[in-house]
Amino acid sequence: MANHQAFRHSRSHGRSHGCTRSRIHSRIHSRIRNWGIVATIGFHTITSPALFASPKVKEEQHRAASGVSCEIVPYALNLAEGIRGLKAKKEIPCRVYNKKQVRDYIQATIEEKLPKHRLKMEEYVYKTLGLIPLQFNYSSGLIDLYLSQIGGFYEPEDEFFAMAQWMPSLLQMPIAVHELTHGIQDQFYALEKFLDPQTMSTDETLARSALVEGDATAVMLDYSRNLSGQSSIATEESVTAVMLQNVFGVGLSSGFSDAPESLKFLLIFPYTSGLRFSHALMRRGGYKAIDSAFRSPPQTSREILHPELYLTKKSERSDSKSLRKRLLDALEGETVAHEDSLGEFAIALVLRELGLGHQEAAQLASGWRGDAVVVYEAQPSQFAMEWRFEVDSEGTAKAVFKTMMEGFRKRYESPAASEFQLEGQTISLTQDGRIIVLTRM
């Protein structure tokens, strides 16, 4: 999973605004890369060569993938190199982990790289926006979610590939091809630096994760297609069918159904939308076009959702940094605990949770031009937050405001309310021109 998993890259601060603040970020999207590792989730189920290969190929594949899983690494690496067009600069070590080892590793990585305070701030924001239920245990829920879907991972800090011991033999090869592609990416593009938690927002991290994950998923798909004599996905007009199969397949996976819908979509975004983005690049120039994207990466989930904007360089400049600066200036003197920019994809999830259908939420969110959220200490040990969201027109702003107001009224069963109570605090919504403002205090 070099993934969703989409959605969190935060700044947590322990000093008051106006002083030099430590810039500590985190992410929540779909992948464990949030914590420094890159993993394969349920996508391998749909893209497995078992679904495409002839009986003879299946038999050969079974023999190649049986036994100790690390034995397949040299062959899988050779396949990944050939498809991707990049030769690994050095060997990539392999380890085999059972479920307890994977859980222990995930837990240890969270404790090391995601302090409890940071998780608390993210939980505060996501519950305020309705992305996760009030009763959802965010920390343990994330671990359970990732563990239920993980098939293997690449660790860029220690530069090794870990295979999940419980994976069926027929899935081991496509997983290895996917993860070893991440190893190749790391050797050429330094994944730890490419996804730097000290400098990137949730939105930018989600965009870059989609490039990384979409690339590896394309290689895995091309490997599967090669087994049945098909050409590269670059020759296909669309990969939408594969994306829809994956969403359906992951949704049926064991242990996945209890997770909040928003986290499910964040988890698979880098794979599905990342694949669509990578496919658009490959249609222009094969895997070399993806190499170019690593050198000039997308900065927002908007570019991933609308690859034509990236390809034509017509993407409007995000106003998130300006919004964040103005918001921090307005909170001068407050102790800032957390700051972030969520992006178009997260906005679509918020609107969906507030009652819109998928297409309607996506259409309305496409007006996104920037956003900023800041959590600060209103009183000692009591937090407050403000979220500013700018769109392309006042008409869009009115539609977003109407959707959010109606959604909150329904959620809090207050048909005529203009303010809403949550855990002893007041949530309010306002609209000023093209900007919507949500506060909780």
C-alpha cells in the first residue's frame, strides 16, 4: 500500500500563533504511508491474474507463488522493472509478516509518528465535519481498517518489502509486483522526501499518494494483462470499469463494512483515482509521462480528479495557502493546535455525508478553489476550530451553504436552527461571497 488513504495531513503546533511554530504534519488518507509505510489493499483481489489467466497460466502462477513468499521477489522485481521501464539500483529485501507482526508494526509506527495529540485533533475535525461518527474510535478504528485490507507493504524508511503471510498464493505475485514497484519508485524518487509530512497538507499528500499508488497499480494491472496476452492499459480508452470493480470488491471485503464510509473512500482514492490519473498520463506518453509527473507532481486532489487540468496546465491556482494565512492572522494570539487544507475530494465526502448523492456531491465540490482549517485552544484544554472553504462563484457558495445547512439541520434534528450543539459546543455556518465559514467553539 503506497496508499487513502486520503485525507489527513495536518500541522500540529504547541506554541501560540505569532511565535515560531513547529510544523508537524500527519495524514489520514487511505494508506499506511501516513505512518511511513506503503501498502497494498483490496485492489489486488480485482487485479489478480487468477481472474484473467488461462488454466495453464493459473497452474504456472500457482507454482511460482507457492512456498515461502520471499522466493518470488527476484522474479517479481524483474517483471516490475520490465513493465515500468526502470531498473532497480539495488536489491529490495523481503520479509514475511503474520497478522500479529503487521498489527504490532502498524501500532508501533503510529505511536512513533502520530502522537496521540495529533490523532485527537484530527478526530475533532472529522467528527465536527461529520466525516466519522461520534462513537467511532479513530485510533483503533484506523488500525483495524488497514489490517483488514492490507496485502503487503513497502517501508521506504528501512527500504524493505513485507509480504502478508496469510495472502493466498495466487495473490502473492501481483502484490509483490505492486510493492516492488514502490521500491523502484523509492530508489529513483525518494518516497520519504516525495511525501514529506513536514511541508505538505492533506490535499497535497493525497494528490502525491495518488500518483505513487496509481503508478504501482498500473504496473500490477499490466502484469496481469500480460499473462493473458493483452496489451498495456495505455491502449484502453478508459479504466473506469476496473475502478468500479475495485470499489465493489473492497466494499465486500471482510472487516471493511463496519468502517465509516468516508474512510473507505479515502482508503481507495489513491488506487482508483490514482489509476485513472496515471492512465491519463500513460495515454499521452506511457510510463515516461509518469516519470515526468514525479518530477513535477500534482499538488491537489483536484488535479487527480480532473487529470486534464494537470495535463493542460490549466488548473486554477489553489488559494488554500492564502486562506490559511488569513485565518491564522485572524487568530493572532491564539494557541494553534492543528492546521490543514483538506481539498476537493475531502469536500465531496463532507457534502456526501450531509446528504448529497455521489455525483451531486462531486459536481458541487468541483467548484473548490481552496480551503483551510485551524484548531486552537479557546480555553486551557478546550479546543475550538474554524474552517474556511472558497469556491469558484457566489452561486456555488450559496449551493454549498444550503447543502451544509440542510445537512446539519437533519443531522441534529433541528429543522429551523441556524446553530447546532455538539458535545457542549456550538457549530455555526456563514457565507460571505465565495467563502463558506464553519466554526465550532
